[in-house]
Amino acid sequence: MSTVVIDGAHIAAGDGTEYEDGHIVAADGVVTRVGAGPAPEARGARRIDGRGCLATPGLVNTHHHLYQWATQGMFADATLFEWLTGSYELWRRLDARTVHETTTAGTAWLALSGCTTASDHHYVFPREAGAMVAAEVEAARAVGIRLDLARGSMDRGRSAGGLPPDSVTETFQGALTATEAAVDAHHDPAFGAMTRVAVAPCSPFTVSRELMAASAELARAKGVRLHTHLAETRDEEEQCRAEFGAAPVDYAEQLGWLGEDVWLAHAVHLSDGAIARVADTGTGVAHCPSSNARLGAGICRTPELLRAGTAVGLGVDGPASSELTGLAGEMRQAVLMARARSGPRALSARQALHMATLGGARCLGRQAEIGSIETGKLADIALWRIDGFGHDAIDDPVVALVFGPQARLEHLLVGGSAVVEGGELRTVSADSAAAAGRRAHRRITAREGTR
């Protein structure tokens, strides 16, 4: 058996339990013991000194667009629809090589921000772009974090009244067939799986009613989850009411898009009734505070969603709409956004950590595997150094992590294996990952030599 022992850390286990000076033992990738005081003797175990550190579950990113690493910093002052319109002209140049590079850069950066599981919503499939899904799966596996690939689709190009150019859309049948193929090829339902696949048409303004409804049927036939963007901006709500005669949540429900197997990205503009309906149906929400602020979309009613019992996770969203492109910083941003809207008791540091861990695991349907440090769960663990300048004057370790400056990630374990060790990536070279991201950016933004 391969055994790892973390000793002497403050442990915030993610299920509400904390140990001021505790230990964690994992064998063959699964937590076998967590508690207060020093760890028992474990012959042949790899021991990690946790003194001066906070141990948390590995962070769970519930909404991302890894391909957008290539277009960071673009259209910096645009609304969402303006930003999308400009970005699509660049994204139509995507191909499998570029997706491999952006996935390498993006997942490497996520790992360095404490993320052990990331859901990536990829919905741009230019014609003749190659095997982009396979390229993404391969790159994420090399970095070593768990990938929840939300295989997206769009069948409403500009000729059909949609936002994207027709060149990045698929036909109704083509989208369904390709999505089913992605599930069949890459979805692993086993405990501890490194790759899962969800069915994820992009949004009501880029996907036909027929494809939204058929996608829900496909997902349930395959036993996988459903994901889409919803209620991100006021513009979207107005368009939804004008075109479909319903608010976004009502439209989603008409198409079978509420339920315990669904999580929605953003959900910024929800009425009291919509929040109640989301909660009552067990639908999850991926809260993306930095992206919502960057695009001026608004502030999600996170406190109300949590009080209603909704599973709320955190998401970075695309690197091109947040530029932060890490996950740990979203905890602080979530607290600040909630308090700016609703006062100093709107959201606590521990609620933010919960959203980044167990709340996110609930959104992805993986709460029995990840999101907390408990016996029998996967040893996905982040160890943060909080005894240095900027943190050493804060007595509460969780407040230090969430309110303080970006903490140094000392170790990151995925299934007990080291992805980050001593603050450095161990699976791939950080320099090579950064170079891959630069190549993707230069290729996508070049004016010549692209499709």
C-alpha cells in the first residue's frame, strides 16, 4: 500500500469539522484517518510536515473555459454580448493543437491555485478543427487534476438569429452525435475517475429549443449530468422573455433543465420565485464572481441561494473573462461581492471555503468522493502555508486563507499523488505549460497564417 501522512496542520475538513493541530492519513489514494493530534506510526509512509499550514480539501472548479487561455485581456471594456461577438472571431481559429496547449496552461495554473477537480465547458467546435475533446482529456491527464468535461454545443449561428458565426456551430444532429460520442469515449463513472463528461449546450441564445430538450434526454439516457449558462445578464433575460415568452429559469424548466442532475453557470439574475424553484428541484449553481464583475454582469444572489438550500460551487469561468484564472482567489471575491451587495454578514470565510470544496462537489455530483477530508473519500488535499508575511498576523487560518493575500500552495495531492510539491508543479514543467499558453495566444491572435 502507498501511504501518505500529513502531520501538524490546522485542518478544515470541509464538512464543518476543524482540527487545530491534526493529522491526515491516506492509503492508496483514499483517506483512512483524519483527526486531532499527531498521526499514528505508519511504517514506510511518506510523511509531510504540516506545521504552519492549513489543510483543506482540494478546490473544485465548477465552471471554466480552458480554451479561453488564448484570448486573455481582449475586449477589456465590453459587455458580455460585445465580448462574445469579438471573441468568436478569434475562437473560430481553434483547433486540437491549440486546445491541448490551452488545457495544459490552464490546468497547470488551476493546480497551482489549489484546484484538484475542474469542470471545463467547451462549446466551440470549428469545422475541421480536429479531435479537440481527446486533446483536452490528454492534456488534463498529464497535469494530473480531475477533469469534468462539459461537452458543449451550439446550433444557432447568426443565420438562425444566434450570436456566434455559423462557422463555430454544429447542426442539431451533429451536436447530439458528437456529444454522445464524447460520453461514450471519455466518461468514467467509477469511483475516483479522472475524467467525467457532462452534456452541456451553451446557452438559450446560442442553442435551439430542440437541441436543449434533446440534450436533456440524451444526458438522462446516458446517466450523465447537465450543464449550461443561464441568467448571466439582464440582456439575456430580456431576450429570453421576448423570444420565448418566459424568464430564463421558467424556460429551462419547460425544456427539462431543472433537477438534481443539473447545475447552471452564473444564475446572476434570479427572482425570489426562481431561487425557490432552483432550490426545490435540487439544481446547482456555479458562482463566478470575478467574471461577473469583469463583464459587469451583476452580483449573484449567493446568500439567498444558500439559505434556500441550493448547492452552490465556485467557478473561475474563462481566463478571458476573469484573467485571475486561479480558484483560490474566487473565495475572497465571492465574499466581497456578497458583502458589497448585502452587508458584512452576507457570506463568511467558511461559507466561501465550503462553496469552493463540498459545494462544488455537490454541483458535479461527486460529493461522495471529493469536497471534504473524510474517511473513505479520495485524498484530494491542498496544503496552504499561512505562517508567512501577510498571514502570520491573522489568528484564524481559514480567514487568513480567504481574506488574506494569495497563500502559497505548499502541496497538492490528487488521489494521494503529488501534483504540487514545495510550491512547484511535479507532473509537468510550469515553464513548459506557460510556453504552451503563449503559443496558443500568439496563434489565435495572429492576423496571418490562421483559418
